[in-house]
Amino acid sequence: MEYKKVLKSGEFLVDEIPYSEIFIPEEFSEEQKMIAQTCQDFIDTELYPNIAKIDTPDINLMKEMLKKAGELGLMGISLPEEYGGFAQSFTTQMLVAEKIGAGNSFSVAFMAHTGIGTLPIMYYGNEDQRRRYVSRLATGELLGAYCLTEPGAGSDANSGKTAATLSPDGKHYILNGQKMWITNANFADTQVVFAKIDKDRVLSAFVVERNFPGVVVNPDEHKMGIKGSSTAQIFYNDVHVPVENLIGSRGEGFRIALSILHMGRLKLGANVLGASKKTICDSVKYANDRKQFGACISSFGAIKYKLAEQVIRTFALESAIYRVSKDIDGQIDRNKAEGLDTGKASIEGICHYAVEAAILKVYGSEVLDYVVDEAVQIHGGMGYSAEMSVERGYRDSRINRIFEGTNEINRLLVVDTAMKRAMKGDFDLLGKAGLLVADLDLAILKRKAEETYFEEKHRYLKNFKNLILLLIHAASLHFDKKLGNEQEILNNLSDMLIEIYVAESMAFRIEKMEQLNGTNAMVLYKTILDVFIYDAATKIRKFALDSIYSFMLPDKATIYAKIVESATVVAGVNVKESRRKIADKLIEDNTYKF
């Protein structure tokens, strides 16, 4: 029987689908590969020769690069054809985001324009707004920005003070306020601006044109990284915004802002994947060229460890990214079949996977931080020199743990959103957990007499899932509605959940790769999976123990600690030899080819 179940956001905790239903990067179509190559060619021929000048910074050169990307059609990948776009799938959009992600500051400007600067109008705007703005943003004729953050309203976006008042003649909203950390501020033609109308409790959203009287853009900020990206404060002094520039309905702005942030988190995960692959290539090339003690440093075990770990974490991230991308495409198709227009179908499909969006944002940004940090270390003193691209990559990476909601906020969202989805009836999280609590012996799956390689790995993953279900259940009973105040415990649970989702995504990917390529071709990839799950088990064990000792009474904690020990038992792995094999392939290829 053909398996047709589609998991909802967060449902992977209590259910699973066969590996055959998972999309993997090895299945990209020829068209998708051609689009990816177009992006790569643009990065190699247009961007990299100018990257140092862009970072001086040179705003005019950045604008020129963006316009060229528009001429190539790269800005219209996600937009419908009737607005000058190419109507590509979400999976293809993520592939483009990955390739552009290797573009340092340019990536930030490009993604701000094509994502948060354009899609609120596309997804929530009316036909007139789409014709006036989206069709011109699609080609790069107009460049866009997104204006949400204020000096007193960062993560708590709805506390913003920017205000809009309807003019006496009813033709304009008069806008007053201040925005900060606005990407593309000093060259964007259009701004998606969030403000509260009169005494409204929640935000509304508007399209504001840069040349409207009263729009004042400050000089660019001096930043640690992404120096080529224009980032500035914008002031609105009695700006008259035509009433027809209200996006969506009055008071819908907060929903728009949150929806667009979910999308931004997903695409940031793809961006950092591209940057990570580029950095690994820089790392191995330098390690193969640099000699010490009469040998290339790539031959040293300590360097092989770093190279292998860069590969393992990046491969894991990629597995999770394209798994959820295909899930989103499926949800968008279902939304269209139910009668939603393209814009609403797309944003509702993206927003549905809020749990996975937060996972990818946190995991991806921290993978890239690891990769760039070790790249500098592999380069030694040269890594600290501005002559080397890894120095720029190191500085540029740090912002990713801050943008699109800080990692602290997103960690809280991972568990909180999963629990809210369950409470709404999307899946039975607490019911499943209750069954495990009723019979703790059922919580730990034992090894079967005959067990294949992948059956063993899925048994480990099932045990990890059962463990987190038990802890969520226990914490929910103990704290009830006050659980949201226990951020340290929520972080423990979130980190467990992140490890599980990423590990399962990798396991599914490699299992499907074996189906496509045969067992012999999978030896090294199974080695990658062995190391990742071995390490994940240790992390999950610590997160779980930290959690239970933080709120359980001693007698109960002792019982649960034994469950933790049983649930995190995995086969031993010779991690030294495993990592050396992974590194050896990278060293031989002298580039990332996993």
C-alpha cells in the first residue's frame, strides 16, 4: 500500500513516515540544478571579484549587484509569473537561498529584498499593490526593505511605538516613529513598515516609498560584520501614506510580521548552509596547501577532526533543510486544492512548519558559527588576516544567531510551538506521553534479535523521542501554566528536540540514498550517521539530566535518571577512525562533495 501520510509541524515527535516519502538533495531535478548553477555563476563571476570593494562599504556597487541579479531573474524565483516571477517551488527557493548564502553581505541584502522586503506585499497585499510594487520588485527595478524593529521593540515586536493616524480627509495615514537595524535602508525604494493605527493594540503594515516627504534615513551603522550590507535607522516625520498602501487589513500587521519571520528563519537555514559549504572548501584547500613539519597540515589528526566535524554538521543541516522544504511544498499544494490563492496558500504552508523553522534557524546558525570558527583555526595566523575570506566569513556569521528572532527566542519557540500545535489537536503529544508514563517499561525499545543497520538507528531515535515525551509530560504536570517561565528547562527540551529532528532527517536521507545508489556507495555516509547519532546521544543525555534535576524531587529524579541512561544507550563508535575517513574524502576531493 502506498504511504500517503504527511506529518504536520512538530508531529515527527509522535509519528514518522517511511524514508521513501522524504525529499533529499540527491533528487534535485535538472531544472533545479540549472537554477542553482546560474546562482553559482553569478556569485563566482560577478560577486566574488567585487566582494572586498562591496565591504568597504560601497552602497552603489551593492545596488548594481542586486540589479544584475534582478536582470538574471534571481529576484523573481518565488513570485508568480503574472508578476514577473518564475513561480518556483519552495524547495527551489531554498536551493537558491543556499547558493546565494555563500555571498556574505550580498546574501543579506538579496534575501532581505526577495524575502521580507517583497513577500509581505505578495502574500498579503491586494491586486493593485502587487501590480504596482511586486512586479517591479521581481525584476530589481525597485529594491525593498522591511521595517519592524524599534529601539524599544526588538524580540517583543508588538511593543513598537511607531504610530499611524488617519488624516481628516480619510485619504492618508500620517506616520510617525522610528525604526532601526533596517537592512537595505539607504537604497531601498520601498519599505514594508509596521505601525499601530490610533490606539490599536496590534500592528498594521504599510508600503512606504522612500521618496515620500518625511522619510529620513540615517547614515549606515558601523557593524562587526556584513559590512557591505546597508543597515540604518529610519525616521518617519508626518509621512502621508496613501490609505491604499495599507497591506491586508487593519490590525493584521502583527500576524504578517510573525508569518514573514517564519519564512525568514527557514531561508536563513538555507543561507548558512551555503556559507558553511563555501567555508569548508576554503578550509580544506588551505589545509592541503599549508605545510608544517614537512607535511601538509591536512595530514594531521587534529586538523582532520575539525574538517570532518565541519562536514558532519553541514551534511546534517542540509538533510533537515530539504526534508522540511518538501513538506512545505506539499502543504502549499493542499492549501491551493482547498481554494486558497497562491499568496495565501504559500504563506499558510510556510507558517504551518513553525517548529521546524525555529529548529533550522537555531541549528543552522550554530553550525555555521562552528564551521567558520574552526576555519579560522585551521588557517592559523592567516585566518586572522583580512587577506583571507575566512576572516570575513567569521565576522559575517555572528549576526545569524541574532537576526530573524534571537536563538534564545527561537529555542523557546521550538517547544512552546510544538506544545501549542498539540493542544490544537494537530497531533496527540500529551496523550502519547501519558501512555508511556503509564507503563515506563514501554518507553525504552530493546534491541531485537535480528536488526538491520537502519532499524538500529531508528530504534535509537524512537528512544530519544520517547524520552523527550516523558520529560515534556513531567514538566507540564509540575509547572502547569508556569512552564513558560522556566526558560532553562525549555532550552534543555528544545536542544533535545533539535538533535532528534536533525538526526532523524539525516538517517532518512542516507537510507534513501542507499535505495538510490546501493549499499556499497553508502559506507562513508553511514560513518557520518554513526558519529552524529553517537554524539547526539551524549548531548541528549546531558540535556535530559539537566532538566530532571532542575525540577524533580530526588526519588522521582532517580527513576527518571535511570530511564535517561537506558534511552540514550547507543553502540560505541571509533570516532577517531570514523572522522579520519570522512576527512580523507574531503581532503582527496579538495572541495565539499558530500
